Amino acid sequence: MKQPSILGPAALALLLGTFAASAQTQLNGAGATFPAPIYTKWFSEYHKLHPGIQINYQAIGSGGGIRQITERTVDFGASDGPMTAEEIAKAPGILHFPTVLGAVVPVYNIPGVTAELKFTGPVLADIYLGKIATWNDAAIQALNPGVRLPDTPIAVVHRADGSGTTYIWADYLSKVSPEWKSKVGVATSLRWPVGVGGKGNDGVAGQVRQQPGAIGYVELIYALQNKIDFGSVRNEAGVYLKASLAGVTAAAAGAARAMPKDFRVSITNAPGKESYPISSFTWLLVYEKQQDPAKGKVLTDFVRWMLKDGQKYCADLAYAPLPAQVVALEEAALAKVK
Amino acid sequence: MRRRGGDDGGLELGTSAVAVLVVALVAAIGLELLHGSRLSIAKFGWSFWTGRDWDPVSGEFGALPFIWGTFYSSLLALLVAAPVGVGIAVFTTDVVPPRFRRPLAFLAELLAAVPSIVYGLWGIFVLVPVVRGLETVVSRTPLRKLPLFSGPPYGLGMLSAGLILALMVIPYVSSVSREVLQAVPVAQREAAYALGATRWEAIRAALHYGRTGILGAVFLGFGRAFGETMAVTMVIGNNPQLSASLFAPQYSMAAVIANEFSEATGDLYLHALTEIGLVLFVITLLVNAASRLLIWSVQRGPGRVSDGVPAPETIPPARAGEAA
């Protein structure tokens, strides 16, 4: 804690002079856990640039973030899934600002198979619906002609805790499988037709690693950081893609052409040859009309910085940065926040 | 000496204020849970207790699979922990030479000091693979046709949850049982020996004398197993289904709150999760009340068999938030 008394009078004067409007401004935010590492990095870097501004973030989950910003107990919220129309009705004037991108990858453990497997959306949906029950099922074999698949039963593993990862996974399966859409649907927690639930990415990855015949899904970042191998998925253009940060940004760029004004867009199964199909934005939630104009200015200044300079920290932490088109759209939208 | 009277008055006032505060707190928790689950109570009524569906997408909520999973895992844990815990108590009061008794009892009680997340991690990396191996062997024998052993060998599931809970409950059962056995009057054992009893028969006489106290110890363990969250969540498989199988992934009340509360959106969903907390609160209260009644019934009887029995260690539903 810096106390003015330990600063020299000159420094104090400088501090007051430079940050007269925003000295000791504190902003509080809460929400999604997935982007929490990069948010923490941004807030600490921003604090170094502007010592008078302190931004606190509590990673309490997207649901909690939406609740808190609705009740206006925080200055901004954060969510891995866009707010529903019903939720927006309770928080009139709320705006979504994409910050970074995430992706979800299929991981598996098949005894005797070292080759990288190829999947399509409908096959993944049928596995998670329990309709494809063994690894040598004709549908999987047809996608992987060179691989000798065993008759091991498929053990489906999913997230047990409510999670943005589950949301993205289910959102993708809903787009490619009408049966998934009608029977299961999209949410952070689901009524799973089959399988066991692991807690967190590590719970899912651990179970997949231990259980012969298991398939699961984890965040791309988690798989990259823990060097877990994963399968490739066929995208909307028919190309099999192994997820990469570039592929995720490409998916966002593909979706940018049809970006709605409120940025509430799902970019799973996005068009484009280079687009990885199981990708998603994560959003900051900010009120258009700020109760405290001074705080509002600090917040918009921060978001502007995050869109330009902040994005360069993405690579270090293995987040996919926003494509330039989306940044331009967001900068325009930011002018609305008063 | 006069002044002591005044001090005693203050003591009485102070302690009764604290006692009333505790009761008020419990009541406040109950009311808050009721208030927080009003939407769900209004929509589902009693069918919440018997509903089998838990579907956040369509807004259908029923607590039965979670109640079932909680009872199943806790009873399974007690089935293992009660004989082992009482066995430890007998061993450390009657069998082992006196100088080893304290260190051994201390070691057994040390199990209670391990944080539940550590049990959970140990469960995932050590217990679950062992259980999976065991299940794989069993599922190759005709035993797999029994409902108790049906289903694929996931490793994660009821058996792992029950075993991990048993391990966590053993120190509670053993330490309270030990207190009970130590409080059995020496005359009881001496009388048994005087009648020509063997050591085993004398121990049985002591166990019989303290039976209600030991039953109370088992109930305390039950209360502990009931509210356990973290370790169970990590190994139970988290699939809300009513299954008799030990191999099946199932779910518990505390686990679903811990898993889904932080990401729950929508009022009905939140209220349904809070109502799960209410159900857990009510059942835990009943279980603890029953265990207290048992212990009191012993204390009122001849001798003070369960002198110094520690208060039941139960986890209030609010603690579920630690998982987030």
C-alpha cells in the first residue's frame, strides 16, 4: 500500500497533477473464471501505467458475474456466454464487449492408438448422446481410414461443474446435431445423456488419462499448457483442423462479417477454411449509462487500452487475440458508454 | 465473596446470550434458505423431493437423485467406517499395551486433520484407479449380473465415494467410541473377568454397556459424511441417477451445489439449488438431533458413559461455497 506520506512532496504533486480526475479510482468486477488469468495480467499492467487506478476482479463464475452486474454491485461483469434476452431485460442498457477468445478440444485415450483422430460435429454429438458406443463404430472408422480402432467401449467424460467450456461445447453440438439441440440443449450445466462428470478441466483430463476408452473435452489453453494431445475437428468448410490460437482468431474473423451490433454472437461452427469450429468469445459486461461518469471514463479508457495494447499479452498466456475487424467494431461501440 | 454473586450473574447472562445467538443463527440460516428457494418451492412443491429430473436447460428440477446419492454414499461409508472405527477404539483402549495407546489414537485422529481436497486428490490419483481395476475384474465375472455390480467400470462412482467418505469418517467414529469405552466403569470389566470371561467377552460386555454411546458415535460420523462436499464431488462421478450399482456414477446434494452454484443463471435454477441446500439442512438437522438424543439417553442412564463427547462435526450447506 502506497501512502502519500512516504512519497516526496514533488512526487505527490506529480501524482495529483497527472491523475487529478482519477486519483485512487477503484473499479470492481466479477465473473468468468476462464479469462481470469489474462484479466489479472491486464489489470496489473494497467495499474503500472496508471498507479491511481486499481481494478479488482473476482473470478466467481459467469453466472455470478451476470447476477452481480444486474444488481449493480460491481462496476463491470464478465461472462463466457452471452446474456440471454431474459437476463438483459433485467439489466437494461447492458453492453457486451468481447475481450479474448477461447476454444474447446476433444481429448481421448484409446489403448493402442497413437495416431491423431479426426472427428466431425455430428459424430461427437452422437458419442455424447450415447448413440456411438464403441471406438470401432463405422462412423468413427470412416473418418479415420488409416487407424486400427479397437472395440473398446467409449467412456464419455464431461464437466460436472457449471462451466463456459460446457457452454461452448454444447453450443457447437447444438449447431451440428438437431437431436442434441432438442434433447439436451445449451447451458453451462446440462442433463447429460451418458457419462461421468469430472470437476474442472483437470478433473476431465485426469479421468480421460486414466480410463482406457475415454473421451472428454477441455479448454484449448489447458490442453496446450499441459501438453495434452487432442483430435482435430472438421469445420464448416469441410477442412479437418487441429485447434490452434490462429485457428480460433480466424473463426472470430470469419464471424466478424456478420457481427451483430451487440456482439452477442456465437462463433461455433464459424465459416472459413481456417476457422476452428469450437471457438467462442468471452465478454465484459458494461452498462451503457454509467452511474458515476468518472468511473465510466476510467472503465472505457481501460477497455480501449485492452483492445489495443492489452492484446499483446494474449500470446504469453496462450489466449487467442481478437481479430482486427472485431477490435474496430468494439472501439466504435465503446463511444456509446457514458 | 460477595462479588462472586455478581460475576455469576454476568456469566449467566453472557452464556445465555451466546446460546440464544446460536439458536437464532440456525433459525436465520433456515429462514434464509427458505426465502432463497421460494420460487422453486412455489413451482415444484413436494414434488421437488421426489422429482428425478435435473435439467437446467428446460428448468425441470427434482432432488431425488441427489438425496439418494447422499444417503447411499453416507450409509456405504458407515458400513465400512463403523466396524473399523469401533475396532480402532477397542484396540486402543483394551488391546494395545498402555504406552502405545495414546500415540495410536492420536494417529487415527490425525486423519480428521487432512483437508478434504487432499482426500479428493488422493482419491482421483490413487483410489479411483484401484477401484477401477477392481471393478474391471468384477465386471468380467458373473457377479456383473447383480444390480449391485452392474454397469461399466468407470472407477469414478459410488464405490469410490463411499470408500473415501469412510476414510474421512473413521477418526470421528473411533475417537468418540474410544471416549465411550474409556468411560465404561472399571467395575464392569472386572465383574466380567470375575465371572470367568475371556478378554473378548469382557470387551463385548464393555461394548454392550456403551452401545448407545457408540451408536451416537456412528451417527456423528453419518452427519459428517452427509455434508462432505469436496472429496465426494471429485470421485462420485456427478451423474444424477437412481442406481443401486456401486459402479454407477451418481451425485450428492452438497456436490451439486458446489458444482453448479457459481455458474447458475436464471432465478428458478438458483432457487432450486438453494432448495437442495434447504433439503440438506433439514435432513442434517434431523440426523444430528437423533444422534444427540441417543447420547443424552445414555447420559441420563446409570454412569456417565459418554462424558466429554465432542459436538457433532457437521458441515452446514453454506460451506459448499468453498469449492468455487
